[in-house]
Amino acid sequence: AQKITQTQPGMFVQEKEAVTLDCTYDTSDPSYGLFWYKQPSSGEMIFLIYQGSYDQQNATEGRYSLNFQKARKSANLVISASQLGDSAMYFCAMREDYNTDKLIFGTGTRLQVFP
Amino acid sequence: DTEVTQTPKHLVMGMTNKKSLKCEQHMGHRAMYWYKQKAKKPPELMFVYSYEKLSINESVPSRFSPECPNSSLLNLHLHALQPEDSALYLCASSQGRGSNYEQYFGPGTRLTVT
């Protein structure tokens, strides 16, 4: 079974609009971390935002926020006021406390921002 | 400073060549990782070093040989590769092994095996 599922292979959004990228996860470990990374065409994986399983508040980092719904096991990334430079591949990832060496990635969502 | 550097950026090698990829971080991170990424796929973990010791080898073929000379450096030695080994090789580091530690990635080395 997939531990991290990203159901949107591609998304389009107009500049200055908000967009939500979906991520659901599956784990029986009560302690885990959820991460979002951005990968432009240049190849570098850029860390965007982190949410811990015990965090009470949704994480925010500038224009990025994480809509964490623990009961639904979802951790959607919200990008507000999209910019052309946001066009990239976005990966959701999870790290479980019992297996902390591994960062488990989803299949990614390609976001394209148009003017 | 959250920088992980990798050299070279691009590498073309024949199947009989021996080459090395280099990764460096100066953040005092205790864990370092090698990933392989094929086009349009997520990164796949290859090796993990923790406190300069190899802690994970994800059943990687022996033609890939990792080395961690010190806490800041990570090498990947390549020998007798196959064309299917062509990929983006990413290095990453993290402060520790807890679930709350993010991994910082380098820009990657694009490897082509001819």
C-alpha cells in the first residue's frame, strides 16, 4: 500500500491565485513528520514546510501553509498568491519515528502557473 | 546557511570508467544521504550515513560504493555502470534521525552512462 499518495499528477493555476496540492498518508506510527519539497526543472529539492504529528497548529511559512487534518490523514499544501516561479514539481514526504532514516516520497504534482 | 553542495553538476561516463560524485555540507549535520532520481519519479534512497557510519544500504548494486571521509563529506564512487544508471543523483543531509528533522538537498549531479 502507498504510504504517501498524491492524486494530482498536474495542476494549473493563474498567477496571484491560491492553489491546493493534495497529499494523503498512511501510517500506524503515532509519531511522524510530514514535509513538502519543491523541485524546479534545475533539479534541486527545496524544503518548503514541515508538520509534526503532534503539532496542534497548522504549519505556515510565508506563502506556504499546510492544511493538516490528522483524522483524515491528509496534509495538503496551500500556496497563496501564486507566482510564475512557483512552477515546479512538488513532493509530499513522510518520516516515521520508528524508521527515521527513510523519507518516503509521494509521486509528486507538477504545478504550472500561467500569467 | 542551509547549503549542500555537489560536484560535478553533470557527468558523462562510459561503462568501463571509474568516477566519483562528491557532496559537502557545513551545517554540522550528523546524517547524510544518497538518492537516485529517474525522470518524473520521486527520489529513491540509496545509502544513509549516520555519524560517519553506513547505517542503510538499500540493496544498491556494488558498482556504487559510498564513502564518508568525515562528517562534512560524502562521496559516491562509480565503477562499471550500466546505461540504466543514468539519473539525477541527489545528496542530502539532516541534523539527526528524528522524524522532525528535515533533509536538505544539494542541486544534484546529472549522470549519463554511455
